[in-house]
Amino acid sequence: MSIRIKIIFVVLPLIITSLVLAEGITWFSVTRGINKTAENTLDFKLYELENYAQNQWSLLVENGYAGQENMVQAAETAVGSYAASLAISPTEFIFALNESGVVVMNTKEFSASPDEINNLLVMARGNSGEMINAALGGRELVLKTARFVPFRWQMFVSDERGAFFNAADRITELAIATLAAASCAAIILLIIFSRYLTQPLNRIVRTMKDITSSGDLSVKRAEVVFDDEIGALSRTFNFMLDELEKSSNLTKKYAFEATVAQKKEMRIREIFQKYVPQNVIEQFFASPETMLCGDNRELAILFSDIRGFTSISEKMQPDEIVSCLNRYFSGQVDAVIRRGGIVDKYIGDALMAFWGAPVHTSNDALSAVSAALDMLDELIVFNREQERLGLPQFRIGIGVNLGMATVGNIGNDRKMNYTIIGDAVNLASRVEDLTKTYKEQLLITEYVYEKVKDEVNARLVDSTAVRGREDEVKIYTVSRK
């Protein structure tokens, strides 16, 4: 909704309300005055008629004729004649009804239905002394009534409503016409005034649309027409455009620099994802201040190693060795990543991975064991390909441990590595080495066993003391259920 329409909707009701109040007060005053005049006129004639009828009855009583029917009829006739002298207007007439609703006296012939007569009698009994509005024979009447007991009459003095209220009706019609004309004039003047008032605002809007459509903040500025609040708005708008133009130029410059920086960041991510897990990169991009901070937490650690790799490599060309290792590590790393692990590093032909950092899951030990079993499955696929190519097959040993370790970026600002250190890491490496002694492909510690015993088939291999630890550690081999 435009401001112009809002101005009309706000101001026009005020004008119309004022006009309605003025016309309403005028109509009310005139109507009340006419109503009072009609009531006084009818009251006067009814009073005179009552007095005359009372005088006639008093004469009958004083002369002893009250019981003579012909004398009473003569008195009633006299009252009727007097009533005719009171009804001087062509629209005015006076009449009386007996208790049965029969017209016993009237100054003018009229027709009325029995229902109209009965309704009139009911209103007369319930509105003694009040002016009555009723319809008789198709005419709208105003009446005053009184009960004259000696004759058993209900007397009515009446006149057509229009005789009193036509003037008020004409005033009402004139007031409505005046109100309509004044409202139309007010609407026209408000439209002209609001258009004149909002013209500078429309200029500002057009300028804003030009800027929006073209994206050019250097377009022509809004014209300052008035030296008032609207003029101040136009000047402020122009000042804002100047400042926005400056900000836009700076934003374009910063956006260009940010795009270049983003491309560099993307390139850095692509490079370092080959060395550092993606979720670790995301964490450190989100919180660079944590890059040099370590964290102690429970981790599941996995070590795997190719058995007799030295003797295998002696029988192969260097390019064949690299190709085989790449294919081998591709399947092994996929198995770790599928289970949510992080490949920490390659140590020659060995692989180190861990679970529980930077994101801890509900059962990192089970994930590590599942990944180890997947790695053995991947080894079968790899060896089939080796056999097809006429190359030597690989045998591996995997050790898994669960314990507290320190995880974080270790190194200095020239060279850093996201890795883990601690006794739990050393134990995992020792357990992997024990696979050679016990001729098992996969061994886990008792700490891992407690977490996964309900999910896999586990068999106790031995309770042994590993190098670097005084206490013996139970080791198990596992398979899928």
C-alpha cells in the first residue's frame, strides 16, 4: 500500500467523522425539536378534548341525566363535534374506540384492519401519556391517547407522521448529500495533496530502482525539493549513496582478494589432504588456535606390517615395488577410512591408524577391529591380483590396542604432524610385532577384547609380557561372527 493511499486512509476518516458528527448533531437537534413540537401539539388537543368531555359528563351528572342513554349519546355527539373543531389540519383526525375496539367517534372516516385496531389498543394501554407511532389503513401516524372512563372510550388525537417529520427527513437527505459531496471533495484534495507531498519520495524510489536494476551506485542522485523533513531525507539518501559507493568499491576489492585466498585455501586443502585427514584439516581451519594444542584421550590404535617385505622387494624392480605398495595401501587405507579411522602415517611398508580423534564415537575399539578384518579381506583381493600378475603375494600382521594417548599437532612451525604418542601406541606396535611370534594375522589386547567380545568371535592366544612393560597383557585373535 502506497504512502499516498495511507495518507488518504488516515485523514479521510477524520474528515468524514467530523462531518458525520456535525450533521448528526444537526439532525438530532432538529428531530428532537420536531418531535417535541408534535408531542406538545397533540398533548394540547388531547387535553382540551379531555376537559370538554369531562365538562359534558359533569353537566349530565349535575342535571341527573347520567343514566339516560339519549342524553349520554347527545353528550358524546357534542364531544365529537368539539373534536372536529380541534382537527383543523387536513392530515389530522381524532377518534375514539370502545372497549371492543369499535370506532365510536371520529372526525374523519378511515379504514383499519382488526389487527391494527388491536395493536393500537395494546400500545395505548402500555404507553399511557407517551406518543405512539402506529400504522392505520396504510398511513403512518403519530398519536396521543387517553382513557375517558365515563364514556368507556379510548380517545386518540393523531396526525400523519409526515406532517411533522417531512422536514426532518429532508434535512437528513440534505445532510447525506452534503456528507457525500464533502467526502468526494476531501478525497480529491487529499489525492492532490498527497501526490504533491510524496513526489520527492517517489524520486528517491525511482533512484533506488535504477540502482537495483543496474547495480551502479554512481547514478544520478535524488533531487532535493523541499527544505523540510522530506528534503532532509533526500539529502541523507544521497549521502548514503555516496558512502555505499565507497563501501561497494572496497567490497569489490575485498571480494577479489577473498576469492584469491579461497582458491589458495582450496589448493592447500587438496595438497594436505594427502598427508592429513580431511576432518583434521576442517577442525584446524575452524579453530586455528588449537593447532599447537595436544589432547589426552582414549584411542583405538592399529599397526599393520608386511611380513618379509625386504626379501620380497629384493626380487622386484623399484617401479614394481612402488606400484605394488600403492595398490596394497589403496585397499588397506580404504578399509580404515570406511570404518571412520585416521591413517596416521606410513612407516616404510607399515601402516599406523587410530580411532577416537578428532571425533570420538560410541565404540572406537569395535571400529578398529572391524577395519582390521576388512584389511584382511582387502589383502585377499590384492593377492589374487598379485597372482594374476605373476608377482609375490603379501602376508601381513595387524595389532590393535585401546588406551590413553596424546593426540595433536606435534612439531614446530616449520614441520608439523598430526599424530599420537604414548604408552598405548607403543603397546599396539608391540602387539603387531607379536603376530610374527604367534603366527597370527590379527591380535588384539585385553583392553580391546573387553569392548568387542560381544560383537566378534575371540580366542585367547596368550598372556605375555611385552617389551617395555612389566605387567603381562592378554592377547586375543578375532574373527567375524
